[in-house]
Amino acid sequence: MKRVSWPLILAAVVLLAWGASDFYHYAVTGQAVLQYYEGAQLVRSLVNYSLVQGLIKVVLGLLVIVVSCFAGKKKA
């Protein structure tokens, strides 16, 4: 693997960990907040936004991994 792809893999790992953290916050903290504020639509939107952010970060992390694999093969 070329030296160029290591920063990309590091960025992918950071994005995947950050996305996993968002999923954790959605599953644990977000559900508790939703139970406490049952009727508040704004709170529901904020909690769902955390889920969407996690999904976007995980997808970006996976795309960066794919790009780093192709960049490493192209340079070789």
C-alpha cells in the first residue's frame, strides 16, 4: 500500500468511529430524551438528525476506504 493511502484510511477510521458514536448517542441518549419529551416534535427532529449524521459519516468513511484502495492500486 502506498504512502498516499494511509492518511485516507486514517480519515476513514475517524469517520467510522465518529459515525458509531452518533449511532450510540441516538440509541442511548436520544431514546431516553424521546421518552422524556414524548410530544415535542422539535426534540424528535433533533434526535433523528443525530441518526442521519451517523449514517452520513459511516457512508463517507466507507467511500474513503474504497477510494484509498483504488488510489493505492493506481499508484503502484
